[in-house]
Amino acid sequence: LTIAFGDGYEKNYTDVLACTLSQPGKINVSLKIDEREEVTVPAGTYDAWHLEIDSGGETQHAWYTTDDKHTLLKYDNGESTFELTDAP
């Protein structure tokens, strides 16, 4: 799946979880970008796309740079948050 970063981007897909060999599970996933926003992480402050990921009833958030590299700056799965510590 390729993400077409842009205002109002939305995409739905089904993820097949093959962690159990006898019966693979399926999860519906929804990706949504509302808009750009500024995000600050230890590596600095960046203009970022805020991606909301709804997966199996859980909501996760990811922030990617708006340049062509789309570097992952920050990821929050609701339990843990990971942030970029050094400039890309």
C-alpha cells in the first residue's frame, strides 16, 4: 500500500494477520490525513502530515515529513510513543 500524502487523504484496506498458522485473521484498517501540522520531536520541529490509523478498534497516530522522503517523525500506538531523535 502506498500512501498518497495530501489533505483529506483516506484509504481503507483489509490486513491479513498470519501470526496463527491454522486460521489467519483479518482486520479492517482505515487511514486518514486531515491536514498538515507542526510537530516537535527531539530531532527538531517539522511541518508534518498527521496520519490517523484505525485498526481493529484501536487508533494509532503517525507523523511524517511533508518532503519527498516522508520520514517518520513520531508514532503513537496508544501505549507507547516513538520519536525521531536525530535529523534525517
